[in-house]
Amino acid sequence: MIKQLIEDSRKIVIKIGSNTLSKDEGGIDKKVIQNISDQVYELIKKNKDIVIVSSGAGACGIAAINKWARKDDVHYKQALCAIGQVELMNAYKEEFERFGIHIAQMLLTRDDFNDQNRILNMRNTLFTLIDEKVLPIINENDTVSTVEIKIGDNDTLAALTATLWDADLLIMLSDIDGLYDKNPKDNGNAKFIDVVENVDTILDEVEIEGISKFGTGGILTKIEAAKRVNKYGIPMLLVNGKKEDIIIKLMAEEEKATLFKGK
């Protein structure tokens, strides 16, 4: 089912979480970015249009200027993201240059999705980039985001992007294989859920206690993202992005993931 879904999907949004990109000791793992770019290129060769939603600016900022790492002041955190965004995009630029692919950066806030003129401008920019074979890489604009205009997490941003672009599929790269009925890191008997037929009732099938803790950013944000896209008939895959060639292996039916089917 997953193999056929990827093969049939023309417009794919791929969300890459911070924990997928980060090394255990901190900073961005460029080998992971290289492997993800290899997989994206394989999809592009199959005539698929790709949009990336990528976290990691904060981690890149800390790696670049570690002297601010322990500062809790919001202005320092936003400054670290400003520094790290350059580092992150440069890492993507270097990898996709190998394939002759240009990248473009789009930094967005919640306000952008609440204003019809901005929505139109975002769609026009996105479609123009795709038409010209330029790869859009989207992130939240942390340097200007406050509580009032912050999207909150890139799971939500990826879902908003998928609906904005009328995507055929959202692939969520995380640090777990998919959805379990309980936290697999604490429970050896956790049951893996291959397919979620109805995302609106899935929380009745899983243990709420501790569920928000497993997976990067919490599994609840990913379920909410699935609700957003499934409402518009867009399926979502929750995938372990830490595994090498995970998307290629899914297409070869050599790995597992959770499919939120949509309607």
C-alpha cells in the first residue's frame, strides 16, 4: 500500500525534524542531509515535485556560535536561529548542487496563513519555484515569530504547506518507525500501528499517558498534522528519518511506516 502510494503521488511534502538532522553530540549531521538529498533526487528523477519543510536552524546556530547555547533569553534564541538558518540552507545548497538542483528558502509565520493576500503570494511563489524546477525549503521565521504569530512546530507547518500546495502526500521524517499504541521506548510490548483509517478516533486506541513524549516534538503534534491533511484527503506517512534510504526502502517494501490514510 505504501509503495503504491508513493509511486502514485506526484506532489510530495517532506518534513524533516530537528532530531532527524541532529547528531547525538549536537549540531547537524551532514551525512543525514546528504542521504535525504540523495533520496529526494531519486524522487525527482521519477518526475515527482518535492517541497521540503525543515527544522534545524536552532541546532545549526548553536553549533556555529556555541557561546550563546545556554542563554534562555528569547532574543538570543531568535539570533541563534538567524545564524543557524544560513548554516542550514548552506548545507542543503551544497548537497543539492551535486545534482544541479537550485534551492529556495521560504520563511513563514502563522500570520501568513491567516491573510488571503499572503496565502495567494505564498502559493504563487511555491508554484513558480516548482514550475522552474527549483526546490523550496520551508521553515518557520523564528527571528520574527512571537507567541502571537508563531505556528508553534514544523509538524503543523508541514501540514499547512501540504494543504496550501494541494499535495498528494505528506511524508513526516521523525526519529521513530511510526505510531505505536504506547511509548515504544518505555514499553517492550508496544504494538506498531501500520494504518490509521480514522485519525479522529486514533487516540482511543493508544495510551495517552506519555504519548506526547515519544518522537521528536511529541507524537501528538504529528497526529494533529495528520488530522489537518487527512481532512483535505491528503494521506500522511510517519517514517523513521534516522534510517538510511528510508524512503527508497519503503518503495522497495523493505521498511515499515505508519500510514494515515485520509478520506
